[in-house]
Amino acid sequence: MKSAPVSLAFKERGVEETLLHTGQHYDPELSQVFFEDLKLDPPAR
């Protein structure tokens, strides 16, 4: 997730962000690990 540092910086500054999941990694087991490891909020879709 190349955007993780940007998302975390937004969060620190109180900037609202809407994250969309493209479905590139269609297996929830594969994509969920990125959100957990990078401490990102779950995608809106």
C-alpha cells in the first residue's frame, strides 16, 4: 500500500479521507493483512 504514509498523515492532521478498495487482491485474507499491518481504516467499499 504505497498510499499508507499519506493516509496516516491525513489521519494525524484530521483530514477526512475516503479509501476505496479496487478489488485487485480479491481474496479478503490477502488484502486484509495490509490494512491491519499498516494500521489503516477499512475501505469504504
